[in-house]
Amino acid sequence: MILIADSGATKTDWSFGTELSSQKLIHTEGINPFHMDTQYIEEIISRQLIPQLPSSASSDCTAIYFYGAGCTPERAKEISDSLHHIFPHAHIEAASDLLGAARALCQRTAGIACILGTGSNSCLYDGTNIVKNISPLGYILGDEGSGAYLGKHFLSDCLKRQLPVSLTEDFLERYNLTLPDILEKVYRQPQANRFLASLTPYIYEHREMPEIRKLLTDSFTAFLKRNVLLYEKKDPVSFTGSVAWYFQEEIRSCLSELRLTTGRFVKNPIEKLAVYHFSMQNVS
């Protein structure tokens, strides 16, 4: 049995089985070694993951591939050690969610892999590993095209009277927000990026408005120009993440304008990661 994980801030998707056709998907709380110590990580695995697996999983599991946010080379060992305590016989590899996205999107073919969710990221992938990465820099200095970036610019346009008054009034009423509320959430409360990204459903709902269409075009073009074009490669550009999935039409248009080749769009990387690893098992 092999076990594959794709972990974000709020949840971890797990795939397990002995072959692709028999794989099963389960979920646990998100695991981020940047914010959690090994004891807490092991508690999530023991209390949330193990009860959902076959009773013999700890001894039958031969390999584990974990991809997660915050899983930098320095932090990957914490994940590996936590998993090894519970699955002592398994070969364990822990890597970033970006490598997971690249393998899910491109499989064993070279390409450019992008994540557009709450934040954004991208890389040049050679079919096995990441060979180049433009730092996303976070939602203050970067994260172009992300949910946080869209939310930030949408709020600014609302409050700076760049959007129709009727739209601004409807938005503030729908979300029960005032200017002091917004400033409090953005500048004083934690995880302002999540608050900003939470506004994307409203943006999506009004994406046909000329002003919103321009906001989307400007945002996705900025992502491509400030990240993807820097790779100086003409490989297909593929995307995963909630923003990428729901704004495919707008992203495809921006790719075409910049004469970039569109790759694939994948909503949930875990299913394609299962394809990648189960096929690798068959090759080996």
C-alpha cells in the first residue's frame, strides 16, 4: 500500500491503495510544519488519519509521499520523522505543495506549473523536479493573480470609487462591512490574506461587469508577466487552485494575449498525484 498526501492550510487530502484502480480518498486537518510541532502533527496522523485506514496500514504501508504548504527542505524532516514513527517500514518523501502541483499537472513531462488559490506560486518543472522558481513574495509584495490579490484590488477599487456606486453598496451590504471593519480586518486582525481571498466568490459573481473583467485581466496578466514570462521557456503553462479553476476563461484569454501555450487546469491535485505515483510504482 502507498499513501499520498496533498496538504493545505485547512485540510489534507490523502489517497491510499495498492493500485490506481483501488485508490481511496480521505481527509484530515491541514498539516503545516511551519506552524505545527512534531507532536501536534503526530496527533493529527494518529487521531484523524489512522482510524480511516485499514487496521494493518502501519505495517503494510510501503511508501508515503507527502506534499504540503510550509514543507520547505528545512521543515520536510519534521514531516518525515512524524510519519516514520507511525509507519516504521515505509519509504517516506516529504516535499513542497508546489512540487506536488507540478507533478499533478505535468506528470513526467516538462512544463510550467502554477498555483492560484489564496496565494500564488509557480515553477519551471523538468518532468521530475522543480528547476526554477520565482519567489511569490506573499500577498503584500507579490502573490499576483491570487485570491488575496484579487480581494485587495477589489476592495481598493470599491473604496477609491473606481467601481459603480451600486456595486460597492451592494457588496458592503452583502458582507455587512463598513470602512472601519475593513481596515480592522486588513491591518489589525491576523490572516488578512484569507479575508481578502474570501471576497473572490463575489468577484466571480460579477465577473461579466467591464470593471471587474478589467480587474481580472490586469491581475492574471500581472501574474504571467511577473512570474511565468521570467522562466524564458515556452513550455505549456498549467494551473491548479480554486482561483485558477473558477477563472479558467479569463486566464486562458490572458495566456493567449501573451502567446503562451495553455496546459491543463486541475481542481484537486491529489487525484493526479495518485496517477503519478501509482504509475511510477508500475514502472519500478
